[in-house]
Amino acid sequence: MRYTRLGHTGLTVSRICLGTMTYGDPAWRSWVLDEDAARSFFRVAIESGINFFDTADMYSLGVSEEIVGRALRKFAKLDEIVIATKAYWPMNDKPNMSGLSRKHLVQACEASLKRLGIETIDLYQIHRLDNSYPIEETLAALDHLVHQGKVRYIGASSGYAWQMAQALSASERNGWARFVSMQNHYNLLYREEEREMLPLCEKEGVGVIPWSPMARGILARPRPKNTKAVTTRAETDTYQKEMYTNNVDWGIVDAVQRISADRGVSAARIALAWLLSKPAVTAPIIGATKLPQLEDAIGAVDVSLAPEEIAELEAPYKPHPILGH
């Protein structure tokens, strides 16, 4: 495994982050693995040098955090790893159980700490940048959690660059903790973040930790002969259908396959190696329901693409509407 700093912080993280949306309660999503099935992924990740783990309170409505906490306490030394979680999406349909208000964020953080079984969250993230809440209230609440010792660093996820710039400016004006990371939708099939968000993050020293680096698995497989879903998740993931149905540059998938064949490595490693080649990117967040998927992600850190290979991968891209905010 290789390591780097998260943005301009002193926090050292592995170049691959294990995302844990896929571990929790199968009743929440049919493709989710239960605790027994998930355990080996944490063991392999730790043994391979991954020290960065990302979850969220809304994953299996808290069950994911419980599984993550138990697994990491069993397989890892907590002082050596980085645990990230998020809040924003509804935990139920009652008032004050979602959003970026001070009340919800403080309550959500305290609940996440209990589920994870830890005293401090290393990276606490708002799960969306949402301008319907006063950014000053949100940032003041996050700063409060930092000063209480419940949170070490704060991060943001998925929004417009102007919203991120507004938040960074408010933190600087008021002397509050500032966002050190941006968890955004970024992969070979969706590069709109390169227009404004990535340059902003590079300029401001914000680490980029992209979600869906495999475009929900599309980049890991050859172009399908028909549109029928090939995995359980593809069949049932409405978010995938919203983002990628009739919205895929298949020439990119073909290019990944060509380079994969030439290199003798999996397509997933090629797609991840492309992300890892981008200066703004700290660590893609990968999800895995099969151990070979995790092993491919770990192996990607040793794949270095030539400039002409990067150009071949990028050439078929066409502009897309904003997706994932």
C-alpha cells in the first residue's frame, strides 16, 4: 500500500479508502452483505495496509456503522487508522432527523460515536452541500464538535464549487474548523468535477476522495451486448439507473478494456490507476462485495499509466449534466 496526506492536513491515509455502504443489513438493500460476510473484507483491508475507512449514518440506517466499529476494533489498532463517517440524509421521517442544522448534526455525531464504539471520529463529513441550510449554522456546529473533541477533522461531499468556496470563506472569516476533504462523484465516465471543484480543492489544499470510482461497476466490465443488468446491485440500484442509464460514453469503457488487455491487468485497476494519477485525488473510495474487487483496488496503487494511455482513456469523453449532487 502507498500513503499520502489528506489535503494540507497532517493526516496520513492510504491511497485506497474502503467504503462500507455495502456492509450492513440486507433488508435495507438486497446487495448489502451482513456482518459475517463483511468481516473478511476488513481483515484483508487491514492486512493489505488500508488505514482509511468511510461509512455514513444512513447506510443500513446505522447498522453499517455498528459493523464497521466492531470490525475495526477487532482487526486494527484504532490509533493507526482513519475512520470517516457522514450525516445529512434522513434516519427516519420525523422532524430534526435529517439535514445540516446544529441540532441534527450534533445529535447525529453523538449517535455515530455510540454505534462506532469510539470516542472521536477522525473525519466527520456532511453528506451533501445543501444551500437550504445556513452555512454558518452548519460550520459553527461542526466547529463545536471539533472543540468538544468528538471530531478531529471535517469534510464535505457533493455540491457546487461555489458552495464549497462559500463554506471555506465562512470558516476563515469566523476562525472555525474548515473542510479538509471533498467526497465527490468523479470517475472516467463523469469528469464534470474537473471544471471547477477539483481546481478549487487543489488551490485550497482540500483532499479529494471520490465516490463511485468504478461508475457503479460499469468501468470494471466490457461493454454489454444488451442493456440487461448483470449484477444484483445493477438490477436494484435506482441511483445507478438515474446516473448512468443512457448516459455512458461506451468508447471510454472500450478504451479501458483495450489497455487492460494490453497490460494484462483488470479493467478495475486501469480505471482506478487513472484516478490515482490525478494530483487532486487523495484516495478513491471503493466498495466491494467480492474479495477480488478489493484485491483489484489494492493492486491499482502499483499501476502507473503512460501519458498516451491517459489520453486514450480521456479522448471519448463528452460533457454530461451534473450528476450526484
